[in-house]
Amino acid sequence: MKINFLILALAASVVACTPSGNDAKSDADASDKSAAGENTLAVNDEKAEKDGILELGATLPAADVKMKNIDGTDHHLQGLAKENGLIVIFSCNTCPFVVGNGKKSEGWEGRYAAIHDYAAKADIGMALINPNEAKRGKGDGMSDMQARYKDKGLKGPYLLDESHVVADAFGALTTPHVFMFDGEMNLIYKGAIDDSVDSAADVKEPYLMNAIDAHVAGKPIDPASTRQLGCSIKRVKA
């Protein structure tokens, strides 16, 4: 009886933790290891194309879709771009890859402000976008976004993507998921912020910072595509 009960309990746990539809695909991509574990971010353009992620060279999608900022103003991505481009990071308030996991992992959120400032010096705009429509009443609503923005000292617009319209246009899969566009609004980098979600001190490859440097210097971005690592975007089912 104890063995049978254990089998049933394990089966229930698997069902509860397995996402469906698009979420299943993105969670499989996102978490070879936990947010507190070892992370290997490999370039994987072919798989990205199969997953429907925006391709390098593509024009900024949903450029004129208005989204509500945490200060009550409306913004669209085209209006947030600067002379040398725009960085879009799909993010949230609830994913451990973003907010951390206690002592195990600090998450990427704490690096957002530094990225914002670095991009601003390069005359590149930046926007954080919360696409987690299915969790608006569970930590990812506007009031939650406003509180977290203030508490964590975030910078730049933090926009609510209603019904994940913008995330869908990008083919974004995870929080976080980074997209960087040049001054002509063509995609020149996509994927991860760097190679260590657990600790900024352990970063060996600051992918996004390197992409900014290469872009401003007029050099090729290498790698221009890295593997996004995070929690699946919590979409509502149609």
C-alpha cells in the first residue's frame, strides 16, 4: 500500500509541474538545471526558429501596440527606441530566474538597472515587459509591478503586456527573454543576459553587455543568439 501511494503521489507531482502547449516547450528549453544550478547557454538558432522566436534581422514587431507603464502612462516600443536601438526584456515578478531563489540564486533582476544605465550611455533604449497574463491576480498584476519596481530600484519603463500580445508577436518564451534591436529596428541580439543566473560575480560571458559594445563599435555581435533561460511565460489559453 505504501509503494502504491508513493507511485500515485509521484505521478500527481509530475502532472502538476508539467506545463501544456507553448509553456511545455519553453519550460523544457528554460530549465536544464534549476535557477540555482549550473547553466549552459548554447547558441541554438535552428531550435529558436522552430519555437517561433523572432529571427535575427527581423523588424521590431508590435511596434505601435500601446502598453501601460507602472506610472500610469501609455507607451509603445517604437517610441522608446533611441538613436542606436532598443533592448526589450520580457520579465515578471514571480519567476526565480528573475527574482532569485533565496541563497541558492540571486536571479537576473538585480542586473536590470545596470543594463539600463549601460544601454543609456550607448544611446540605446530599454523596456521591461510583463507578459504573464495568467498570473495577474497572483503576483504579476499592475500593483505588484509598481511595488516591485520601487522596492528593487528598477529603471526605465516596466510595461504590462495585456493578453501577452507583444510577447506573442516576438515569439518570446521565457522570463527573462532578451531582444536587442539596432537603430533601424532590426533584431541584432536575442537570448540571455549573461551566463550565470545564480551570481553576477560568476559571470564569464556578459552576452548582452558584449552585444551593446560590439554594436556601438560597429563590429559583428558574436554570439548574436544565445539560449534563453527562465520560466515559461504564463499565457492564458485561447
